[in-house]
Amino acid sequence: MKILCSDLEGTLAPEIWQEIGKEFKVPELDLTTRDIPDFDRLMSARMSALQKKKINYEILLEFLNSIEPFDGAKNFLDSLNNHYQIIIVSDTFYELCMPVIKKLGNYPIFCHHLKIDNGFISDYEKRQEEPKKNVVKGFQSMNFECFCIGDSYNDIQMIDQSSGAFIFAPQEIKDSRTDIINFDNYNDLRSHLLNE
Ligand SMILES: [Mg+2]
């Protein structure tokens, strides 16, 4: 039994900050680490934009409950159940992703925490540095073999640590690592995983 380490946003569900940005018309939330590589600065921009618009966590949570996984994502995970133990490994936050995680079937997820003060997101706590790579290393230290899937640069650290594939990766990301096999649909990735 292998472990499948799957990214969440862009892989199984939409980008949560961008969905919030669209819903509440907060353009600052469209920015990603590709626009502001410094994660601290990016998070400060996100939190102050929410505070400026007086969007508290309660309002956010109501919207978060409406975010749906990608079509076929739950089915994809469930269909691998007999061959892989599935863990979702993400740079999102528990306080944002749990509604969509439940819709995906409540697979275990390793991500980060947000701090909520007086109803507003005030800070964040990263679980550890290089979290995706370290999750895989942790499993390997217990003699588990991992296969990792994701759509973006931050997934390469876990793919390189074991083996893996891109799914739904934008062209520039595929071009940056042509040695990593890539898929644009769950069916083909499923066939690959079942033949691994
Ligand atoms: Mg992603």
C-alpha cells in the first residue's frame, strides 16, 4: 500500500483565496506567490485587504461552505482507495479549507493555521518550512513509499523527494520541468497511478 500525497488547490479544488477575492470583489486576493514571492508580505496584503473591507471570519465561513471541489475530484480519490492511502498536503489553512475537505470525503489534510482575533483573521502560523517535502520525508522515514501529485511550483519539492506527476499544471510550470509527467484529466492520472 503506497501513500498518495495530493495537493489541494488547483488539483482537487479551486484556489480558495482567489475564490474569496472574486466573491467579495477584493482584487488583492487574486495575487499569489507568483506575484509576491515573499509569503509574509503576501499574507499581510491578504489580511489587511479583508480587514479594510470589513470581511470577518464568520462572513468568510458562510462563503467557504459554498466552494465545491473540481468535478470528478472526489470520485478520483475514492477510486484509488484500494491501492493508496490518501493524504492531502497543502499550503492552505485549516480555517479556510475544511468545508471543501469534507466534500472531498474528509481525507486527512496537512496544512497551516490562521489566527482569528475579534472575528477577523489577524495572523497565520506555518506548520513548518518546506512542509510538502517534509511530509514525504516523514512517511519515508516510516518506510512508506509516496507518489505525489500537484499543479504548481510548490509541489515540485514533494515530487522530487519521491515520485509524482503534475495534474492541471499551467504551461509555464510544465515547461519548467519537462522531466515530470503531466496530466490534464483525472482518468489518465488514475490509469497511471494504478499501473505504478
Ligand atoms: Mg496547487
